[in-house]
Amino acid sequence: MSEPPKETASEPAKGEGENEAERARAAAAKAKATGYHMGDADTVISVDEVTRQAAKIGGGITVEQLEALAGEDPYLVIETLRAGYGQMEILHDLDLRVGRRQSLCLIGPNGAGKSTILHAIFGFNRIFSGRILVGEGKDKADITRLSPSEKLSKAGIAYILQDKSVFPGMTVEENLWMGGYLMETPDQAKEAAERVFEKYPRLAARRRHQAKVLSGGERRLLEISRALVMNPEVLLVDEPSIGLEPRFIDMVFEILDDLQNVEGKTIIMVEQNAKKGLEFADIGYVLVSGQLAIAGTGDELLENPEVGRLFLGG
């Protein structure tokens, strides 16, 4: 029996239909990508495309709508804010309202201006125009031009930075003392640190350990705790879940829930895990190109199909 003829480059290979199907399946699998930081999406969507599509589904948010979400007397108010870095304007006539003991989560594509809002509130960037007000009733304090130190000491606003903001060569205890650097005496900072240790025994057990030996979740707890030394009213939380394992993410959100609902803190956060952030927050804002595109309760944004498609991977 003679051997079957060998295939040449010009001749179709046996089973080519099967090979084409395999290539199609491989291409489809390659096209399958994560959505906005979590979940699955059927196609790859670039940041520019997310921005373009998100801009279409929002807009026209009124101050009255924001005030309805924040309650009768918003505790922190941003009025027509224009802010950025150097000569670059990132936020364009932005309004924001959040009530006392409420939580607000900011989501949106990269470059939308989410962290810029936190920076503007705390005094880390340039404000071109607009106002930032804090307080209750009609006599809110205008804190627009205060320095970060003044915003912490006078307005009760603390900024919890993204991961890796602890001092690794210092002990846990020393890191907490640093949180009270604006207090009148070192003894006051030490007393405040002891109150934090009473609240978080997990940190107390490691008080003499250098921060660099802590787990990721413990470091995040230390970052949050350090901000609590000054007993602020408002917490600005930048990416609380970044770099953490799922079990530590749950722990961090449980801590934030306690700070809001037990201790009465007002929380404004930027969260890359959009689903987790909206599940936690009372209010959600979608930012697009430095402007507010969508606002609603956290549950409303979770149920919004366009928000789900663009930011929740569904």
C-alpha cells in the first residue's frame, strides 16, 4: 500500500474546518477581557472608548438632585469647582454633596478626575475657582484655600493615601504617633494612639513590630488607624482595596462600615473595585473627563445596566 500524499503549502490541510474553529475559539477567548477592574466583559474596551460611551449615558445632573441624595443639610459641599495641576484643569465646574455620616463612592475610567477630587478637598492641588464648604447648617466653613495641615487640624478632614504610605522602618506604634504630629504635645499623640490600640487589638499585638513586616491587610489597617489619631469627621479614602487579597478587602470594608455607622464618620472614597465600592456606599458618582456624568444611590448605580456594562464587567 502506497503512503498518502504529503500536504503542501498550496493544498488545504486535512481537518482545516476544525482548525479554523479552534482559531475562532482562541480569538474569542483572547477577546474576552476583564471589565472595569473586575468581572467579565465580552470585548476589550479601551479607556478612551469607556470615556466616550460613559459621556453619552450621563449628564444633566442638577444640584437639586445631588442635595436630594445627600439629605437636607449636606455636611461637605463642593460648588462649581475647577481644579487641577499646574496649568492643567482636570475638574470642570464640579458639584458634590455628601451628608454627615454618609459614604460617597467615586467611580469612572482612568483619568476621569476621581483622585483629583480628593486632592482638591485636602489641598493637594491647584484650585482655579469654586468653593469647598464643610459644616452643618447655614454657617458652613469655607475651607477652599486652607492647607492640608489646616484641613486636618481645623476642619477635621483626613486623607488615607493609597497603599504603601506607612513608614516601613518605624514600629506600628511610631507610625500611629506620626498621625498625631499636629497635636500640641507628643503625649497627646501617644494617648490618641492608645485609643486606637484599644479599638484594634490586632495592631496592639504588633505595636513593637516594624511596619515593613506587616501583612498587606495589616498595613492597610495601620494606614486607616493613623488617620484616626486626629479624630477627624471626614475621611478621604483613596483606593482602599488596592493590592489586597479578597479576605483583607472584606476586612477593610468592615472597618470602614464601622467608622461610618458606629463612629459617625463621613466617607468619600475612590475605589477601583467599582462593584465593592458601590455595594458599600450610600451614594455613587460616575466621573467622566472631570465632570459628573451619573449620580444616584449605590444600589441605583449597581442596577444601572450601562454602569454595569462599562464599569462592573456585566
